[in-house]
Amino acid sequence: MAIKPRVIYWFRTDLRLHDSPALAAALDLKPECLWPIWCWDPHYVYRARVGPNRWQYLLDCQQDLSDSIARLNPKSRLHVLREAPQTLLPKLFKAWKVTHLVFEKDTDAYARSRDEEVMSSAREAGVQVIVKYGKTLWDPDAVVKANGNKPTMTISQLRHAGEKVGDIPRPIPAPKSIPDPGNMPLDFAQTQPAPEPDLNSIYRTRKENSYEKLAGPNGDFAVPTIEELGIKSATTPHRGGETGALAVLDNIIKNEQYTATFEKPKSAPTAFEPQSTTLLSPHLHFGSLSCREFYWRVQDVVDNFKGKASQPPVSLTGQLLFRDMYFAAQAKMGWKFSQTVGNDHCRFIPWHLRSKVDGPDGLVTGEYNIDSVEAEEWFQRWKTGRTGFPWIDAVMRQLKQEGWIHHLARHSVACFLTRGGCYIDWERGAEVFEEWLIDHETACNTGNWQWLSCTAFFSQFYRCYSPIAFPQKTDKNGDFVRHFVPELKDFPAKYIYEPWKAPIQDQRTAKCIIKGDGTVQTIDELPAYPKPMFDFSTRRDICIGGMKNAYRVGLYGNSPKVVNGSWPSAFDDDAEGTTDGKNISEQDTLEVETHRQIQTDTNSKADSLKPMNKNKRKGTGTLEGFLRPQKAMK
DNA sequence: GTAACTGTTGACGAT
DNA sequence: GATCGTCAACAGTTA
């Protein structure tokens, strides 16, 4: 007699019941029992730097899903187990007499290695594994295959490949019932992770005790609270969970005009309360909304729309195509997609603050070289919202506070940090977004930073965002700045984007003095706002010159000179102050230093030119960086 | 092979 | 205020 299926459904970032091909496959087995579980992975708890807002969003999604499961079957819920899946699942297979393991396929580099390990232990245990795909419109691996086994680098490549792969599947309704979970004996030893390095220590208010008990502090497999994680309270108004996601989607779909005529480039990055885009991206990241549900709900409105509907790529469905493009590029390139060095599709630009690369595989270590004191100061001022450019600072403060900023605001601050202002490595900016965005998705974040820095996907570096003119197009009065940079709230509209131009009398009337570098809080008992950290148009010209030269040199991340560190020799004939770098051997450092002395004569910023190659910053590494195989982290 | 065209989202000044 | 050409100019796609 056949054994009745005893199924573990392993949730990851597919935290929903509606349109889950993998969950549908699990239920098709007509299992005797089904355990919905989440493995509390130390790679995320300790090794990725995640701000409180994204932690809260994840917990919201888990709790909402758990409640929804319990509504379908009061005996069930999302069972959160505090252990890494690689060590936990083999023990569960045995202890719970599991016959099947079902999960949704992931194609990012860490997930692939994790899932390979889990699938191999399942094979050894005689457990059948069922993997279905539902994260993007098409399976990225199928897209890559249809694109001639190459990463999709343009939207037209993605569209052609998508057509070859086939129709976008219609969503699957949420299940009406969920089988009981079986017994859950935990008569085995818990494998506790090493708590160090804990990249989230800066966010913890007290000792983190996720791993004290396998089934949580009360032994009931409950979703952890943010207090249990010892993480500071979230400051974002945005909340996670499938129930909320579907309600937001309903509201958008109800507005046929908005849904059918949406054009991303025409939406205002300065709009807040409400914002001008859907804010569904964090739900797509955590899987609390299915992108196929989103796609078809929108497409059905467009198909029935009487007026002139917008078209991809600017339309709502077009946004999903970009997501698929980045996922397929990442699926093909693996770990190397998220870094410059070793990446054959990413141009090499001799930015400041480049990532440190190490190990036999040439992967980034999570550290970077401070080759310029000035650039490091600019980077810190950018990150903390005190550049002295109100638009840039408002966006960066919104990012930290709320964990979400408009797509074009991301463009603006990314351009400013890299090719259109600071000439700092895009990987530094990507790390900050990774830490603070509630919708952070490695594929999209990396792809968009490469796009904006003109290192891949896009190359028109002479199109540069102005921190003054760009926000003025949609917010003449500067309401967005007044909200997020409240010390400027009483400045006249004439000066709101360039307050340093206001006469001192106007500054006093507006009760804010423009002085210093942002470290001074008050001047003459009035609040202070910093002076701009550089002259924008001068920096823009320097950066464009640097980009032009770097394009002429034509190095890519996999060029031998980049991999072996001899790239400065390719830039010797150029006098741009932006093309020097010291992330190289002592010999090369000397050469660069000589090169710099010549420049110093015409450059008063001599301090920034001191060799700093031993001065490196620790612990700001990317998620990908710290999720890489241990051997690559040494 | 070559040239023209096109590319989700620039700034600026003229009309 | 909306739309246009220019700025100086990249690279994938199409004819």
C-alpha cells in the first residue's frame, strides 16, 4: 500500500497563499499532512545588514501568512524554526517521516547553493523534492536559454526571449483549505550558528536570542517579534503582508485610468502622501504579492480600456519586464553579477572607494578601500543626508526613515553618488540601498545601480541628473524637501533647492543658517543646514570627463588589468582627477602617487590624495558579499 | 558591413 | 506650461 504523502512546504520569499504554483503542487499531492515552515536562516539574521524597517516588513509578511493559514485550518500556521535550512531540513525529514519537500524556485546565487545542498540531503533521505517557479513572469533560466544562453541586458532582449518562453501563466487561486500539520517532534540537537560576525549589531538594542530554542521562546513555532530579534523599532509607515498587498492592488485596479495610462517616467519622485507609484515593490520582494497576479489584473484592465493605454516599458506591466530582465541577468551571471571585478558585462570605472576583492574566486569581501579621504567624507554625507543639496538629503532621509523612495529619486541620488557628482563606486551605494530599502531585491538593486552608474544596461553618461533642476520639474515649491528636511521648511521657494544662495537676512527670517558640513546643529541658536559639499556643475563636468576617458580605455570587470590590479597603467595618459586609484600593490601605489603629485599643483584638495590603501572599513558588506561561500570570505 | 534609428525616466534655452 | 532642438555623444537593434 502506498504511503500517504507527508509534505513540508518550505516558505522563503513567497509569503503568500494566492498564485503559488509550488503550494498548489504541494496540495495536489493530497497530503496526509502538510507542514508550512520557515527556516530562520543565520545568513540573513547575522550576515546581511538589514535595517529595522525591512525586518519589520518581513515579520509582518510572516505573521499575516501565518494568520491566513490558521484561518483555513486552525490546527495549522506558519511554523518558524530557528535553524539554518541546510542543517535543519535533513533532521526534520527523519523526525517527521517526511515524504515530500516542496518549495518555490529561487535563482539568486545564495539560494541556488543553499537549495542544492538541501536537495542533495533530500535525495539521500529518500524525500521527493518538488520545485515550481512563480517569482517572476517567466523562469529566469528559461529566459536565459531563449536568449542564446546570454544574460538579458536590454528590455528588447527580454521581450523577445519572453515570447519564446511562452505565455505568462494566469494566477492560481488561493487554496480553500490546508491539511493538518503532522506531529512535530524535535527530538534532535539544534545546530546553533556562530553569532559572529553579526552585521546587525548596530541595530540591536539588546542581546539577540533567535537561536535559544528551536521552536521559539514559547516553543510554539511562532513568528518572532522584532523585540525577540533585539532589533530597534521600525520607523516606516509601510507594512507587509499578503492581506494588505491584495487590498492595495484592488485599489489600484479600481482606478482604471491610473492603471491603464500609468507612465513611469512621468510619475513624480517628489510626491508623497500619497506617492505617485504603487508601492507594491516590497510585496513583490517578499512574495506577499504575486507578480503574475499583478500582471494579469493590470493587463485585463488595459485590454478593456476604452481610451489610449500606455505601453511597456513605461506602463505598469512594463515595470515587471524590467524586473524579469534583471533576474535573468543575475540568473546567468551568479555571484559575479553583484560586483564589478570579474564581471564581463560591467564596465570598469576607476571610482573612489572601490570594493576590496579577495579569495580564489575574486569575490568582494564586504570591505572597501578608502583611496580618498574627501570621497569617504562625501560618501558619509550622502548616506546620512547632509550633502548640502536639499533634494539629495531629503531623498536619503526618506530612505532611512521610511525604507522606500520613488524610482526616479533613486536615479537622482545614484547618479549623484557615482557618475554625476562624487565619482564613488556604485557598489557603495548599492550596499546602502540594500541595508535600508524595504523592497531590496539583489537582482534589481544591482541592475539599477549598474544602469545609473553607466557600467551596464545603460551608457548615456552625459545625461546627468541635477539636484536642483530635476526636482523642480515636479515640485516647484519644494514641499518634499520641506517635509524631509524640516530645518528648511520656511525657506522661500526661490531658494529651497539651493539655500546657500539665500542672503543671510533671508536665512535668519527662515530660521535656518546655511553653514558648515552638517556636523554643526545650531548657529547663533538657529538650526544649521550644511553648505553644499561641492560645486555641482564643476563636479558634473569632471565626472563626465572621467567617464568619457574610462569608456575610451574600455576595461570591463573581467579584463586582466582589472582582475590583476594593474589597471592604473591604462589611465596614465589622463590628467582627470577622477581616474586615479590606489586599490593596488605598493609598487602601483607609488606610481599613482607620483601621478598625483603633478595634479596637486592645480588641485587644492591635496589631502584627498594621500595614500590610504591600508585604511579600510569593515562590516558594510553587501548581502551577496556576506552570503557567499565561506572560502571566499577569508 | 554600414548607416540610421532607437533607447522607460537630462538640462537648458527657445518658441 | 508644453514641446522642441541642441548639447556632445553611447551602444544595441534594425534596415
